[in-house]
Amino acid sequence: MTDTSTTKKVTSDPILPAVDWVGHSVSLIAQSTENHRLVQPDWTSEESGQVPGSGTTYRIPANVKAELTGVKTYYHDLQIETGTSLASKLSVSASMGVSYMGVSVNASAEYEYETTFQTDSYYGRLPAWDEKDPAVRQDWRKFFDVYGTHIIIETFYGNSYKMRVTSTETSSMQRERWKACIEAEFLGIVKSTVEVATEEEKKAYKKSRERSVSVEGGAPQQSAQLVEDPANQAKYEAWTDTLIPGVNDNITNIKVKSLYNLLEESDHDSHRAAATRIKDALKYFLSLLYVEWEFKCGYGSSETPIPAFDKAAVSFMLGSDDIGTRIIRPNSEYQMKFWYDNPDKPRTMHMEQTQSPGGLGSIHALFFVETPRRPIKIMVHVERFYKEPAGYWARLKSKMTNTKITLYSQDAAFWTPELQSIKQPGNWRSGLSTMQHRHTRCCPSVGQLAAMPPYSSYLGAFSVFALAALGESRSSWTLGHGIEVNWQSSSQQLSIVQANKTLLATVPGQNFLSASTGKDQWVGANGNFNYTSVDLNRCQGQNVTRVTHSSRENSVSGEDVSIQGYLQDCGDQSIGYTMSFWVPKTLPDRVAFDVNVEPGHKRNAPMNKLYVTFGSHASEDFYGLGAQASFASMKNQTIPIFSREQGVGRGDQPITALEDSQSWFSGGNEFTTYTAIPQYISSAARVFYLREEDTAFSEFDFTKPNAVTVRYDALTVGGHFMQADNMLNAITMLTDYVGKMPTLPEWVDNGAILGIQGGQEKVERIVKEGLKQDCPVAAVWLQDWSGTHSQEAPYGNMQISRLWWNWESDSKLYPTWTEFVQDLREEYGVKTLAYINPFVANVSSKADGYRRNLFLEATKGGYMVQNSTTNGTAIISSGKGIQAGILDLTNQKTRTWFADVLRKQVWNANISGVMWDFGEYTPITPDTKLANISSDAYFYHNQYPRDWAIFQRSVAKEMPLFDEMVTFHRSASLGSNRHLNLFWVGDQTTVWGVNDGIKSAVTIMGQMGISGYAQSHSDLGGYTTAFHPPTVANSSGAIGRSAEILGRWGELAAVSSAVFRSHEGNVPEVNAQFYTNSSTYSYYAYNARMFKSLGPYRRQVLNNESKTRGWPLLRMPVLYHPDDSKARQISYQSFYLGADLYVAPVLDPQTTKLNVYLPGTDRNRTYTHVWSGQTYHAGQTVRVDAPYGKPAVFVVNHAHSPELNVFLDFVRKENGTVIRV
């Protein structure tokens, strides 16, 4: 069916030339009888004055009234956007599909939704109108920007076939011949009644015309075929056969109602009062449009006046109150531009119009900007329908049952006398001038105009289906304890303050929340995990629609403050959110928060991660975040929070590259770490952390100078933030939540814990020799108690020593294990520590046999993490030749079984401690199966280290020797610290490296101290032997540990650590050992004595500050000197041991003199070098001697105490000792 317009002749006009123009529209509109009423009378009588509303992204609900005629209803997606997001989408284009003023519909048989209707109430800022008050005007501008002026109350459905043809070079053709060309083009659908005069004329017509086709509704395949060949009658008939009312139709019409009309219908006084305020404010803003207007209509190469204004649109402009309810047919485009042509004459504005092909029917909305010389493009949708031959409508109708055909045309009743006069040539300009609505106080001065913020009021945009705003304007809400939440709509800033002290503030004018879709791409192997971030459709906008108090039982006031609104421009949808704040009863010195973001309406690509952003300042530095080894401050870094193997090298070259070449990502990088601790403390003493239960992957982005963004891989997250008076007290506030580490037994102060492998005979021999060397020996750590086997090294014939993970004493190395442990205790006063991890390996191939095969028992009992693909145990690999399963700690049966193993096979020997290794290997693949966890393994992964610590301590508490136990871990989650009394920094390489060597051990201890882990230490000498390709000089390729680094690491352990424990390393034969020769024995014994001499001072710090306040033993200089820019950047070069000692260890080879920066801005602060007695003042770099055995140690401010004197006695005694390597 074809509907062609008539050729229009415009007589001469003194302003615009007369032209001939032609155009035509082909429209088949089939409307079903189905419609949905989106607004029901549901006024509340509550005094709060709430009105019903819904979200920016709105699904047609299942429980609203549907007026149907016996057809099955499939609810389609209806999206209603705010003015801000709408403006970014409006652009001049040939077609915008089925959309209208921010309302867009995806409707076909593929879309089926059954949802529940959620009614929310929104509070906005609607003060009484006062046009003289700039703040009030600004509030109302923002209100109209967010909410618009109308809401959609009803939608109508149907199907359509449309074809539009534009011809711009036909002015020479006669009307009849042009019509013949049109009808000839649509042979097959439109029967030609006029023959084409000549073939040449037909060709000329086709050459000059452009055609666009739109098919809406029906089956997708038939729709697509008709679009490709729109004049094919067979395809047209096939398409109409697929039209099923209520199943695959689209929105054809919408019914809208003004906000104030809706409120006026309420029987609630506050609603009607709000309606009055809306009208008063709207009149003022509309009065700004009274300026003289000038119209141009461009159509091809010609111009003509456009005498067409819808009455409703005129009412909008003039501020009339009788707009009422109208039915609008969405379709074509219409473009306008407004601008001021002279800032000295702000009352003069010009408007340019460009008509779309198809004719102008009506203008349904006007937008404007109040800023001079700031033009904006505006689009409104218009449609003009023409009368078609009745036979063609009958044909279409015969293909559709239970439908009616609705014809639209311009209604003469819409035209006012003023507009009628515009129709007459020459009168259009004067006619408009008679409509000017003059207001003597309408326009601001030039200065006021220039100072206005660039807010746009999108009048008439059919935006958020919700309302708002009743009651008095307010910007502050109390939380209790003198804490307030402030929301400044003018600056778009959220702040939380207490006694004029800002606890948290967002960045003015920027989103503080966002969300995105897309799953990060993770790859994992051998405990090494790496990822690629995927952030799709990240929301670009945000609004706040409501701030209110809500009931909350665990807050000091019994309430929280909830902020609600929408994240906008999230691809093609908007997302609702709620963010709540409260002061917890149990921790009233901080503010708790909780964020919930909706997933959106796209089932195949839901939102799945959120972003929380708050303000910082360029000079603020950030510390903590767990075992960070490569940075002092995390400023300018993005820190991932994920527990994994830290890697070998971690960026130190060439070690990292060599490791990566042998095994995927085994070298790691500067951000890989064993811990997953989502917290930080800043140099401004601000504390932030996520809740313990929020263990999903997160990133802390510190790269922006004025903001911090936390990216969290879920749609719900919470935490706490607070402001301390200094950084040390900030650690106290942190540990008030996560807990403080249990006390270390005092026996660890007595000397060294010797790390030895090789069996009973070797261990006893080394203990005897150590005691002869005047080495205080407190304990032995025997990690090989369960047996060892060899693992092939990357190069040469070298073998790496690995353990049998079967957790029973090895009958070959320790044939009388229980008796041996007791003998060491009774004969030498030496305690014994062992080794455990959460793996169980198959020991079927163990050469010297076994009593139990725990792997087989766990397999039979289902005690290990499972894999649903293989329908068996998820196998963990830790290098060549090691295949094992990991204990499923979510399974209570696993806990019961393994607790029994520990009681009967580990603690039964009366050992005094255990290294609880690993904890970061839990697989994260979708087919990982856990026995009892509500979320998948990906979200549980970061929780496993804490569960591992909780489990081991729960068993240890049952043992008689619990009070003397040392339990140390390398993996950790937030809150693990309260379940272990010692942290160990993990497997460092046996080199001088920054990222993964002796230097990194210092940095990790410092950052872990700021993360709540007060008691830490490292493997003295390091653990991991790195390899490089073999050479003639080094056939194995092993980079062995030197005697020098072993000695210097012993010095570091003596003056930094809570425990002095050595390790042979994973390739003992290439490493210098403390027992290698008399020199290494002597150096080691000396360092152990130095450690012991610091015991009383160290114990005083641990008991008085670590135990009660959570303060770490090793303290980064920034903790005392946040105002010293140099101190902020010190990572491993120096540190405080407690408050009274300042230490600069020697961490480079062949170095006997050190340049040491003495931090502080107080020139009265002093540092006395213990070896020389020289005193220096703060704020300078000094050069001191540091021969072997003499790390640079300074007494701060001439401190003295009986405990410190024990160490100073050692200094005086050993000052003349010369150590040679």
C-alpha cells in the first residue's frame, strides 16, 4: 500500500524563495487492541508524602492492568531514560527505529519477560518556588533535567511496514508523472493506476530519489526479507502472515501525562502542593523562550517556512496549565538548534529547524540551554499520516485478527488562530510574535547568564517514570555520634563529616558509583593466576533521586541514610542503585557503607561489577593492601586484590623472563602476591576496607590524582571508612575490626629456629654444633618430617627438594619421630616445628612406603575440591611430578576428617608449631565444585586463606601445648591475622632483588604491618633458587645463595623480625648454609645473639603496643612522618623497630658504608648511631659504616629503658667483633 503526499506549491515570500518540493511516505500501521496501563491510582496517606514511581530502566510489569482481547501477552522491554542520557543519544539519523523521547522498545518473539513491579518513592529537592533565589532556580533546573515534565502512563502495540522515499531533483516534473514513478516502483504491493509517461522519466526519478524501509513486528526472518526487498508482494504477504497480536508486535503509541496533573489528582495535600510548585517553576523556565524566533526549513536545495506547531507544544512554551493527557505517535525526526546570537542581548535567540522527509506533523518537545553561545542539537519525533485507499487497509486487516487499524492525520482542532495565520504566506513571522509570552522578570542579566552552570532542562522529554519530591528542601542527614551525610545537588558531591572533619567526600561533579558488564578473562596454572580486565558498557552517568533515613538495627541511631538513584548510559540502559551509610553499634568511631546495584534487564549480558569512587588529593599516599613487595606508596598504581603464587622474580630481570619461559607466568609481576587484603591506610590517616565477607576480586585504582576507585567484581559490596588522628592509630582502628594477632610465645625470643632437612641424625648433629658455636638455639623447624622426593629443575641435572604431602612422619628420615621430638626438648632445650599445607598427594609411588594414603582416603570420602567436568578431584599441580588435591574446607566432613589426621599424626608428637603453607591455589574455573558454598569458586578463592587459618587454629586450641605454639602462614585474607600469631613473607629468591629478594622481604613486612599483621618474619636466606641456562662455569644453571647474602639476611632478621628462622632453600646443595663451614656458623651465631639481645625490647613492643593497639613491630617511616615527602617513599631502605630504634639494613652486596636518610621535619628529633655513638638530627642523609655484623641502627631521641639496655650491652660487647665472609 502506498500513501503519497501531494506536491505543494508555495507562493512567493519576501524573505524565503518559492520552490517546488516533493516527498512521499509509505506507511502501513497495524495496531492491536493490547495496551498496558503503567500508572495506577495508588496514593498513600502517609505523612511522608511519597508518590509511586519506578526505575529509569523499567520492564512492563506482570501485575499492571493489561487490556487484552483474548490474545497471549508477551511483555516486552520498555526503557525510559533521563534527560541527561537522552541527550547523548539524540542525533540526526535516517531512522531511530521504534523509539520516542528516550523510550525504546525491543519487541519480537525472542523477547519474553515476566517481572514483578517494583514501586519506589523518590525524594527530590522541591523548595517553594522563588525566582529571585539562584539556588532555588538551580535546584529546579536539575529537577527538570532528571525528571522531565511528563511521564508515560499507557502504551499501545501494533506492527508496521513503512517506506519513505525522498526525491530532491523533481521540481521540473509534473505531479502526475512523479506519482506514476512512485507507484511503478512499488509494483507487487501497490497496483499502478497511472502509467509512466516515459521510461526516461522513470529512470530520472529513480536516480534522484532515496528510499528507507522500516519493518516492525512479525517474525524476524520474514521481517528481514521484506526489508531487503520491500516491493516484493510475496514477501510482504509472507510477513503479514506472521503477525501475531500481543506476541511479536511493537509499541505504536504512548499516552503521556504531565507531572503536575498526576499530582493534582491525588487526595493528599502534600501532593497537590508539590504540583503547584512544579507549575510555578515550569512557568518561569518556559518564559525564557519568549524571544523573537526565526525559522528556516532546509529541504534538499530549497527552503520554505514551516507553519506547523502542535497545540500541546505551544502550551509547553507558553506555560499553559491545560496540557493534560495526550496520545503521541512516535516516529520521524525533527531537528532544531537554539543559540544566542549576541551575549549583550540575551533576549534574542534564534532557532533553526530542519525537516525530515515525510512531512511535518507536530512538535512534541522543546529543549533549551540557558548558557550563551552554547548551541545544542535538539531532536523531536514527528509523524504525518495520509489517507490511503481503503482497499489496501482492508487487505492488511484481513491478515490480522483481533486488531484495529488506526489512521492518523493532523487535527484541525489543534490549530489556534495565531497558528492559522502562520499558514498564510508572509505572515509566519508576525504570527509567531503575537504568541510571545512576556514576563517582566524572565531573563537574567548577561553576567548571571554567563555564570550559570551548563545544565540543560529537557522540557517535554518523556523521561523517568517516577516522581518525586515532596516536602522541604534539605541537604544533610544525621547518622549519629555527630556524623552527618551531606548531598549537594548543585555540585553533585556527597560528603560525610564529623565535627567539621571530612571522613569521606566524593569528587564534585563526578560519579561516585558506576557499573559494567563483561567477565574478566582469567587464566590459572600451578597456582599462578593472571587476568585481563573486561569492562563493557560502563555507566557514564549517575543521578541521585532520593536520600532518606531507613531503619537499621545494628546502627547507633537505629537508622541509616540511604541514597538511591540511577546509573545512566550503561550501554543502552540505566541501572538502579542504593548506597547506605550508618555508624555501627560495635564500632562507633567509623562509618559503614553498603552498595547494591541492579543487574539491569539484559539477561545475556547483565551488569556484574561495580565501581566506588571517592575523593583524594594529589599529595595523598596509600599503604597496606597486604603483602605488596614492590612499592612504598601505592599512589599511581592499580592494585589487584587476589591471592596467588607471587612468582619467581616478580619483575626482577632476567630471573622473571627465564621463569616465564619455563612455565606460564611463573615469574609473576610487581602485583602478584599471596594475600588478598582489600584495605589501605593513607598518609592522611584515612582508613578504608571492605567487609570480610566481600571476597570477590577487586582492584584499588590510585592512578587519579584526586580520586580513588575500588572496582569490585560483584553488584553488592560493603565496608568501613574512618579518619584517625595519626597513621598508627589508624592501624588500631583497622585492627579493632579485623582483630589483633594472638601473642607469640616468649620462647621465640630465646634464639634461632634452625631450618634443617635430612633426618634425625643430621638434625641432632647440627644442633650440637650450633650450641658449641655459641648460637642460641630455640627450636628446629623440620619441614621434611613427612618425607621428601626430588623434582627435576628446569636446566641441567639439578634436582629440587620437595615434600611428600601425606602428613605422617617419614619412616626413613625420622623413624622415631615422636621420641626424637621429645629428646630434643629434654636433652637440648630445643623445641620442634613442622610443616603442613592443604594438599594431599598420592603417595602410591613413595619408595620407602607409607602407613596411610590420605589422597585415596580423601578421594573416597569426597574431601577434596571437585571438578564437574571430570567428575572427580580437581587436580592441583605444583611443578613437575606433583599432582595433588586441595582440601575442600567448605565441607564439614573434610574438616572433621582432617582435624582427626592433625590430632593423631601431627600434634600428637608434642611439636611447638607449624608452617601452614599455601592457601592460594583454589581453582576458579566454572567447573570447580565445592561442597557447601552459595557462590562459585571464583568468589570463594580469596576466602580460602582465612578459612585455612581458622581451621588450623581451631584444631590447635584443643592441644595441651597450645600456649607455646607458633603458627605461621604466607597466604592471607582480611581477618586472617586473628587466627595466626606469625606471618611469613613467603618464598623469596635467594638474591638481592627489589621485587623478589632480600629487599622485598622488608617491603612486605612493612606493608603487612599497615594491613594489621603486627608480627612477621622471612625465610632467613630466602627460599627459591632461580635458574638460568647452563654455562661452562655453571653447568646446573642454578643461581646459588652466597654466604654474604646469608649473613646480611641474618642481620636483617635480627633487627626486623619477630622470629629468627632460617631455611635451607629448595636446592640446598647450591646454597650457602649456616652450617656450611666455621665462618657461616660464626656469622649466623652472631646474628642469633643479636636477635636474642633485642628480645626484651621486642617483647615490650609486642606486649604493650602490638597486642593492645595492633601496631606492628616493623614500622615504615611514613607511620611517624607522613608530612615528610622523603619518608613516604621509603620501602626497604630503612624502618623503625618499635618506636625507639631506627634501622637501615645492608641489602646490597659488597657494601660496607650506607647513606641513611633520617626522617622527620622536627629538627629537635635525634638519631644516635649505636656503633659509633654519633648523634644526628632529623631531616638529613648521613653516611655511616656498616661492616658485616653492623647494620645501621640508631636510638631515637636518646631513648633508654632496661629492655633496650640489653641490646646496647650486646653492642658494647660485640663492637670490636670482626666478621669475615
